[in-house]
Amino acid sequence: MKAYRIVEDHGDGVYKTLFHGVDGSRTLPLGKWLTAVEKPVRDGSSQEKYISGFHSLKTIPEIIKYMSAFRNRLELLKIAEVEIRGNRSKEHSRANVILSSQMKLVRVLELDWRNYEG
């Protein structure tokens, strides 16, 4: 399934997750399927536990709305198109976040998300 996620762009084709990584690395390679470490976790938005996974949203407008709550490292944030498998809903999220057991970074969009009107 095609979806979108937020990544940090560190230049020279180096993209990273915002928070937790895979196997000790936050780096996300293009075109490679990654498997999430699924375990019970809590995030900053709730004390409710959930099973971890890759976070994404279905549409560009949804992810831009989600990004509007961010206040730090804004100059690094980009929207990436991803393919996801093993999907489920993150029930306690403030948005329609999809949690996935597998994800492949397809491409990073050259989009000015702070001024997007699409």
C-alpha cells in the first residue's frame, strides 16, 4: 500500500526516522524493505501502550496537517512516499496514523510542505 511518512533529510541522500530506528540506526535506505521491531511502547501523545511499527498516513494533506504540530528541526523535515505492509491503525493517535510491520522508502518528495495548498 502506498502511504506517506515524515523523514529528516540530512543531505547527500541520507534520510532518517524522527525517533526510533531499526537495529540501532535511524537511517532509512531508499528502495529496501525494512522490518519493524514490534514491541509494547508508549509515545509522547499518550500513556496508553501500543505495539510499535512504522508510522505513516494515507495522503499528503493528512501528513501535512500532522506535521503542523511539529516545532523542532523543521528545516530537516520532508515527506517521503513509502510502500507499507502488515498494516494496522494506531487507535489513540490524534490523526489516522497507520502502523506497519514492513516499510520501503520509495522516494522523498521535493515539496514545500509549510506552504502547501494542494
